[in-house]
Amino acid sequence: MSKTIIISNRLPVQLEIHNNEIKTTPSVGGLATGMKSVHSGSNDLWIGWSGLTDENIPKNLEEKIDTTLKDHGCAKVKLNAEEVDGFYFGFSNRTIWPLFHYFLEYSEFELNNWEIYKAVNQKFADAIIAKADDDDIIWVHDYQLMLVPQMVKDKKPDISIGFFLHIPFPSYEIFRTLPWREEILRGLMGSDLIGFHTYDYERHFLSSVRRLLGLDVSFNEVHIENRIVKVDSFPMGIDYKKFSEAGKANSLNITENQSDFQQRLNAHKESTKDAKLILSIDRLDYTKGIAKRLNAFEYFLNKHPEYKEKVRLIILAVPSRSNVPQYQLLKKEVDELVGRINGEFSTVNWTPIWYFYRSMPFENLIDLYTSCDIAWLTPIRDGMNLVAKEYIATRTDKTGVLILSEMAGSANEMNESLLINPNNFEQTVAALQQAINMPVEEQQERNDILQKRLERYNVEKWANDFINSLKEQKENSISYVSK
Ligand code: ADP
Ligand code: F6P
């Protein structure tokens, strides 16, 4: 029986070692949370990095680590500290991540990191080659592994390979600045199908393929030697049922079943009846626009002092990539901004911002989604942004207002939310006012449409569409060659 092999840098669980014991925690981030819902674990295999470096793994735990991962349907690629540094913190997150999110000035072009990226991609490819049979389907994920498709194709030319990019693909003018641009494109072209979240990313990619590799692109197919590579957009959905059911269970309001966190949120809502809770949830990443959002909030309070004590902003920022200097600087900036705004506006009865810098268990995430009147998600650039979709899915009574950046991939499918340009503070302030004062009927009308769409285009449909399209492409490619 053929199997699907998922391969990504991040596995659905992260391993840590405490007192010679293995601890597993669920991974945060769109790729891990989304793919987790479609990874059956039975016949499929998910290959990736465990989160531990070779230096951190005690000899006596090696076997146990493998069985722990196996229980989650996973297998590991071993990486040492130098590899993690050059491949993950280096080339992936100091070169590609900023460049593909249009933060050109943050992008570092270090030859040594590129060399390590290539070597580590080869390690991932070798792990696939060792485990894959010819009738298996290989699904490679994200910017950390862009060379893997061609590396696998070189050794297993007949195997089906799909690649999905979870971040934006930038315009040609940005992409062309990368010193290793042709190598990256050639690596991706080892796939039979390449998927993006939006049509714009697909268009940018095809433009780079045409202009940099000089390949023949017709519509969304690229002709390369004796093969056709299909390029298409597949906007990633969420596990709608999981989020809507969690929202329903949460809003049943049975006090004994409520978490301590939920009870505190409810008590707060009771004591501040007319006040609105505004929620902002992101990994602490400069692409998410957290600092800009805080500046906009300060601007809002200055411009509209009548909302003092009438709104509270809850900022949940998940620690991310903290070895990269830009992330350390951002942490400092956000800490200072929160301190300054709270210092400036707090009263005896009111603190304008509650700030949490940590990951939270799923239940608490749901508590926040269901308790907050407004979700304010304004990335400066974001491949998709699943948090926006999750917030809407949990709103069982269809109330709640989503303010979403038009720079998020999800904005394409969420026209009924209040879409804003995060750089436009006047528009942001107007959206906040509109959200605070939006009649319940209007909220329900907008969310009804959004929920139906999210339910239809859920993560399972996304994965099935991708896999079916890959199978179809493989068949077409075979008949193209035999002609
Ligand atoms: P990204 O992939 O860039 O991190 P997304 O919004 O697409 O952004 O995905 C973030 C995912 O991480 C969501 O599925 C969300 O549920 C999860 N998540 C976000 N914040 C937290 C948190 N504090 N604790 C646990 N999971 C979180
Ligand atoms: O959604 C984009 C993404 O890069 C995912 O690929 C990744 O899982 C997530 O952000 C979190 O990043 P990291 O794996 O570096 O923690």
C-alpha cells in the first residue's frame, strides 16, 4: 500500500529533555497546526527535525526519542548545533524569511549559511530516499526545504513529489536580489506540483521561473526537459469542526468545566460590562506588525480619549526564533511599548494592555477567541494567517468582529471582515471605532458568510485538493512523456 510522506523542518511535536526525561509539546505555527489535522499517523509518515540538536541528546535516550516520535507517526532528521545555526537560524530565517516577506534590509547573504542549507536539505532528501517506495507520494513543505524536491527527483525520478510554500513568494524584483536564486528555483522544479496560498504568490513564482530560468511557461504549467511541472494556488484552511466545536463547548458556560483562565476572563467581562476586549495573537515576529499595532493603539487612545476604560487590548505573543537578533530587538521594542502605553494611560481601575509572552494550551487559546469582542490581526506581510480563520470559527453565536490586514494571504477569502492597510493609522482607527460600535446583527451577517466559507474550504479539503491535483499531474506527465 502506498503511503504519503510529509516532510517539513518542524514536526507536529517538539521534544525537550528535562532531568533525563523526554517532554513533548505541540508545535506552534500554521504549518504544524494545519498539517497535524490531516496527518493520520497510521499509514503516513512525517519526517522532520525534533527540535533537539545532537549535542542535546543523551546516548541513553536515543532509542526512546525514536519511539516517542514513532508514536506520533514521525521520524527524525538528526541535526547538530552548527547545522541548526546555519540552516535554520541562518539561511532559513535570516535570508529567506525576511526576503520573502519583503524585509529586504533584514536579509543577510552569507555563503557559509547557504552551504549549510544545501547540506541539510541533502540530509532531509536522504531521509526520504531511505524511507520511500516508488509508489509513495512525497509532500515537501516550506522554505526551509526548497532544494529537497530536485534532490529526491535525482535519485527517484518516478516518484510523485509535491511542494507547498507556507509563506509568500515575493515579486520578481525582490526575488532576483538573492545570490542563489537560480539554484532555489531549480530545487523547486524537481516537484511535479508546486502549491502556494494565493494566486499572487503563484504569479510571482512563474514570473521568476520564466525570467531567471528561461523556461517555457504556459498558463500554470512549466515545461522542463521531458516533464511538466504544475503550479497552482491552494489557500490553506483550518480544522473548522475542531475550532467550532471547541467554541461551542466553551460557550455552554458551565462554570465547573471552565478553566481558571476562562473564569478570570469572564469575571473581568462581568466587572467591565461595556468595555470591549480586543485580541491580538501572533508568533513574536516582525512580519506580524505587533509594534506597529501598539503604536496604532496609542494613536487611537490619544485621538479618542472617550474610549479610555472602554477597551482593553490583549496581546498574546508566542516566543519564536529567539536566537535571531531581529527577534530579540523586537521583543525589547514590544516590552517597551507595552510598558510605555500602560504607564501613560492606566488608571486605578484600568490597564489598557494585557500582554502575555508565551505559548498557551489549546483550551486557553479558545478561551481568548470566544471571550474577545474583536480580533485585531494586522501583519505587515503574512503567507496566510490561520489565527484569523480560527477566531471566526469559534464564534458560535456569530458575534465578534475581525479586523484583518489586507497583506495577509487570508484576506483574499475574508472580505466580510474589516480589511485595513496596517500602515494607515487613520483607517485603522476608523476600523477600531467601527468594530467597537458594530451592531450585533451586522456582526452575525458578516460572520455567517465567513463561517460557511471556512467550513467548506477546511484543511481537509485543502490537503485532498493538493494530493488529488498531484496524482492527476503525475498521470498527465506520464502520458506527456510517452507521447
Ligand atoms: P504562523 O504560521 O506565521 O505562525 P498562523 O496564524 O498561520 O501564523 O498560524 C499560527 C498557529 O499557531 C495557529 O494555528 C494558532 O492556533 C497557533 N498559535 C498561535 N498562538 C498560539 C499560542 N499562544 N499558543 C499555542 N498556539 C498558538
Ligand atoms: O507559517 C509559516 C511558518 O514558517 C511555518 O512554516 C512554521 O511552522 C511557522 O511559521 C513557525 O516557524 P518556526 O517553525 O520557525 O517556529
